[in-house]
Amino acid sequence: MSDVLINAMANLEEEKTLALVRERMQSGESALEIVEQCRKGVELVGKRYHQGSYFLSDLVMSEAIFQEVMKLVEPCFPVAADSIDQDQAPRVVMGTIEGDIHDLGKNIVIYILRAAGYQVCDLGVDVPAERFITALKETGATILGVCVVLNFCIEPVKRLIDLLREQGLKNYVHVIIGGSPVDVFVKDYTGADYYCNNAVTVLEIFDQISGVTRILPSHQR
Ligand code: B12
């Protein structure tokens, strides 16, 4: 059944995708699970682009449809845990690494985190290592989220983490990397502490890092 939504997204069928999302939400499916189905759909868009059957304009179209999906699902993201006091909210610095302008995934993660009570400093896209480091010092954040989508930008992520180590920041900053090419090998290669390449486990990982216990309503589990 989930494949219907994945395929509608992959085929860039905007009306059908949005109708299916509304249907799923009405039937109580988790917002994060719906985002994950749509992410799998645009993964297929990427494959078709790579194979030559889709063009750059189709990548742009997939982003536009995803943005419309987000407008529908955002209000249903998991909300702040009672245990999070806003003054004590975990602080996160987040950005897309230098050379890479993909930010849809990063922005989704930021929506999820903010809805869940995190304070997130968003540095945007194409962010040089030095900018990440300045922001960590300025905000006192102990979690650094780095988005990397292009394979050739994995190297700059490694350089960023090497720089954090050289400057003695790595001991108290947890680094989590995310994006479609990220897996355990990329995590180990770059020296990151955690990785995440889907919508469903993002909050779980951040809560684990920051020691937040969250009891979600059953439809959000
Ligand atoms: C939409 C899209 C675009 C849009 C981006 C719009 C935007 N504002 O982001 C546009 C059209 C601008 C674009 C441009 C390009 N793109 Co593009 N794009 C895509 C596409 C189809 C979808 C990406 C996406 O948004 N996915 C949906 C989100 C929700 O998924 P996600 O990014 O994986 O994020 C999730 C998780 O990974 C995780 N996550 C993401 N970030 C983070 C960060 C943290 C900290 C954490 C914890 C988790 C996390 O949570 C998210 C939610 O689930 C992908 C295909 C793919 N396989 O990803 C190609 C793809 C990434 N693009 C590709 C390419 C080649 C390009 C271009 C170079 C094309 C060109 N010739 O110009 C340019 C890049 C320019 C640049 N310098 O960056 C290739 C990259 C190949 C590679 N791996 O190196 C891909 C894989 C397509 C392909 N198969 O060839 N692209």
C-alpha cells in the first residue's frame, strides 16, 4: 500500500501525492512515516535523473511537491516533551556542508527538531567549516548536525570534523551527519559520531544524544 505514495511522488503526480498524504493523515498514519515514503519517492526521482529519463527540471519539481507535502504534515510532527524546559532546551547547530546546496532534508530535520522543543541555529547551505565552528562557539551548542547530499562533499565533512578535533571541540560536541549518501562507512570515514538518512529515526537519535525521554501519542510512534 505504501508503494502507491512512493510511486505517485516518483512519477511527480502532485495532485495524487497530496490526496494520498491527506488520506494517510486522516487514517492516523505517523507524519514521519509519510515523510519517509515521500523521501523514498524522490530517491526514485534521483535514480531516474541519474539514468537520464528525468531532467534537472524534474528534480526541481520533486522539491516543489515535497514542499507542498510538508505544509500538510508539519502540524502533526511530534511535539515538545513536557520534560524539556525551554531555557534548558538542547541546542543544535545545523547546516549543509560547503559545496552542497541541497537543503530539503536538512529543513525537514529542523522542523522536526524545533517542533520537538530543540533550539536550532540554521546556517543554511554551502557552509564552510569555519562558519560551523564559529556558530558552535557563539551558541554553546553541543550537537552539530551536518547535511551532505553530494558524494564529492563527503571530503569537506571529514575536513570539518578534523578541524573540530584540532581545535579541541570534538570532545564535547556530538556530530551527527545526514543525507542520502550517508551510511555507517561514511560516518566512520568522516569521524562523525552518528548518522541518519531517513525521517523516522531522526528524533530518536537526537533524543538519545541529548538524554530526552519522550512519550509520543500512539499515532506518532
Ligand atoms: C531535489 C533534488 C535537487 C534539488 C534540491 C532542492 C533543495 N532545496 O534541496 C535541486 C534541483 C536544486 C538539485 C540540484 C542538484 N542535484 Co540534486 N537531487 C535532488 C533529489 C531528487 C532529492 C533530494 C531530496 O531533497 N530528497 C528528499 C529529502 C527529504 O531526503 P534527504 O535529503 O535524504 O534527507 C533526509 C535524510 O537523509 C535525513 N537528513 C538529511 N539531511 C540531514 C542532516 C542531518 C543532520 C540529519 C540528522 C539527517 C538528515 O533526513 C531527511 C528527512 O528524511 C536527489 C535524489 C536523492 N537520492 O536524494 C538528487 C541528487 C541528490 N542530486 C544530485 C545532483 C547530481 C545534483 C546537481 C549536481 C545537478 C546538477 N547537474 O546541477 C545539483 C547540485 C548542486 C549543488 N552544488 O548542490 C545527485 C547527487 C549524486 C551524488 N550522490 O553525488 C542526486 C542523488 C540525483 C542522482 N541520483 O543523480 N537537486
